[in-house]
Amino acid sequence: MSRRRLSPYFPLFFIFFDLLSLNLGFGFANFIRFGTFLYYHDNYNTLQILLNVLWLLVFFSSKLDEINREQRLLDHLNKILTALVINLAIVFALWFATKPFYYSREHLFYTYLFFSVLLLSWRTFWHFLIRYYRAKGFNLRNVVIVGHGDLANELLYFIRVNRELGYRYLGFFDSDRQGALGKISEVDTYVDQNPVDVIFCCLPQLSDDEIKEVIDYADSNLIKVKIISQFSRLANRNLAIQNYGPIPVLNVNAIPLDSKINQSIKRGFDIIFSGLVLFFVLSWLIPVIGLLIKLESKGPIFFKQFRHGKDNRKFLCWKFRTMVVNQDADLKQATKHDSRITKIGAILRKTSIDELPQFINVFLGDMSVVGPRPHPIKLNEKFQPSIEKFWQRHAVKPGITGLAQAKGFRGETSEFSAMSGRVRLDRFYVRNWSLLLDFKIILLTVISIVRGSENAY
């Protein structure tokens, strides 16, 4: 019973519950908008069919049916959120490009709100359910280790501690150690007589020829091969394999946003988010705030200053002007009770409304909704020599908000400790970016603004 295979049924299982979540979300939107769960209208019936078809396309293109048993819940949810953003981007693109019929934007909002909640909820439930099922000894995969050493012992310890991964260790092969299932050359004989799903090859105990023989045999028998080596000691780094012709090269400082796919996903989210803010908020807010700024003091509505962007490229950063026009704007940070700050400026800075014009920068591609905050150039030049790996924060686009701001590092950063804390969190963000992390930072930022901060001045 422990060898029972569930994996072949996973794609159908996922498709069914994903589409069930989508159609329940559509039904809840019907109820809120029209007062009935089932609303019969040609336009909305067509819309429901279209949304189902589009999700199926995104489902298979994003490989949502392929879930590795080693995958963390956060990685799984990030994959789902990425698919949701892609799906919603396609829906909006079709909406703006064709507008084939009228339907309520409120209805679409509630559809995706409930769909997202239901989808993430059932996927989270499934994640814990399948792990509990495997921890009880079901849906297991048999593994052997070829080559014995310290890394093999660490792997074995990990497998035994994390029983929810569903791996059953059968033994190891080594030509020079007692207690082995056999010599390295006898792996094929053992596997022919015993069910094995995964073979871990431990370097440097194996020669190139021995590894090639194991891989060739595994390929012919539909067995997965995974290689562990001394590079596993670099587990605290972001590793990626790059191919230079026939030569595989290990990139030890890769970041998630090196990936073109991840860049496209983040850029798509930025365009959708900033476009909605520009259309629904800034279109009327700029004239209102602009009038208030003009009534209080002479000068432009916007304050524009060059900042360092991705790869240290300079760009012109936009903000609402919150100070009287002065010659020290590029040299001196705002301080508490700063006499240069206007009355309306103090309100704008306290509520972070002064930052909203940066959505123009996001839409143009100079910034992102979430990322390390862009500092004045003089401030970067002051702290860069004394803070380790300072420039790593500039490996991605700067953001309107960032992990440092969400964690309370707002306002003045004249002290080394404040800037060091910011940079540490910014570097963590660069190394660990995910769409889920972006959503979390946006939520924490909103909470921080509502609660207020003594450093926001």
C-alpha cells in the first residue's frame, strides 16, 4: 500500500479544484452584483467560459500540475500567484484591446478576489494534507545513495528528519565501505530486482565514468538521478547552472530576477498596478495636490531628483514637492521639524502621498512597485565605502516601497545603523525575491501607513 502512486492523478485533481474555485468565485461575484448565484446572461455566460479557457491555458503553460515533493509552501504559493497575475494580465489585455461586450468591472474584481482566496486556500490545504499522508508512510519514493561520504550522511539525516517528503531510504552503494548494498558497479543489478525511484550520486566518491554509467542506466529505466557535491556547502547562496556551449558552469551569486521569465512577471505586475493607480488615482489626485502645493508656496508641483537605479544607472525620480524651493534639496536630507517642509508637505510626507508620482517612474520602467528604495546619490556615495556589499541592492530596480520600509526603516537615514539595517533587508529582498514576497511587502506597507510612523517626516 505504501507504493501506491498518486502522482498520475494530480493533474486532474488540480484542474478540477482550480476550476471549481474559479467558478465558485464567479458565482459569488454574481450573488454580490446581481443577487443570485447563477446569473443567466449571454455576456456573462461567455465571460465565464472565457475565464475557464484562459485559466486552463495558464495552468498548463505555468505547469501548475507539476509539484515537487521538496517544494516549500511559499514556493508553491508564489507559483500560483504568478499564474494569477499572468492570467489577469491576459484578461485585462483582451478587455482593453477588444471590448467585445459590456460587463461589470466590479463583477470581475469580486470574481478574482474570491477565486484567489479559494485557490490559495485549497492549495495550502492540499500541501499540508499530502505531507501528512506521506509522513504516515504512504505515497513513498524509494531512494538509494551511490557513493558514501559526509554529504551522504547529511542527506540521509535530512530524509529521516523530514518524513513528510515521502522518501524511503533503502541503502547505499560504495566499493570501499562495509554495510553497503553493493559495489558502485552493482547498482543496475540491485535496481533490476528492487523498486527504486531516485538515485542520489555523491561526489567526489564517483568517477566521471561511474556517474555516466549510472545516469545512462537510470535514463533507460525512468529513474531520477540527483547529484550532490561539495558545492552543496554553498547552500546559503543562490546557485544556478549556466551552459557555456557544452560546458555547465555554476553561477554562485545568481538572483531570482536574473531570470527573464521572472523579470517579465514582475514587469507585467508593475504595468498593471501602476496603470490602475495612474488611471484611477493620480488622474484626479495630481490636480488636487498640485493646487494645494501652489497655493501654499511658489515653485513646481513635482520635485525631481536624479537617483541610482538598476545597475547604478541614473534616472529622474518624481515626487510631490513637500518643501519650499531651496538650494540644499540635493545635499541635505529632511530632518524632524525641518523648517523647509511646508504644511501640506508635512501631511504628504506623513501619509506617503508624496511618493505616489513615482508610479509614473514604474510605468516608464525606471522603478518597480516593490524594491529597494532609491536613495539620493550623495547618500549612496557617503555610505557605500563603509557598508559591505552595498551595491548589491542595485542589482534590481528600485521600488516605491521595499522590505526595509515595510519593516520600519522609513525617513531619515543619517546614522550608520539605520542605513546598514536598510541595506541588509534590501540585500535579503534581492536574493529572495518572489511575487508572494512583493504582495507581503505591499500589505505590510499599507498597515505601516495606516498605523503611522514616527520616522515619517
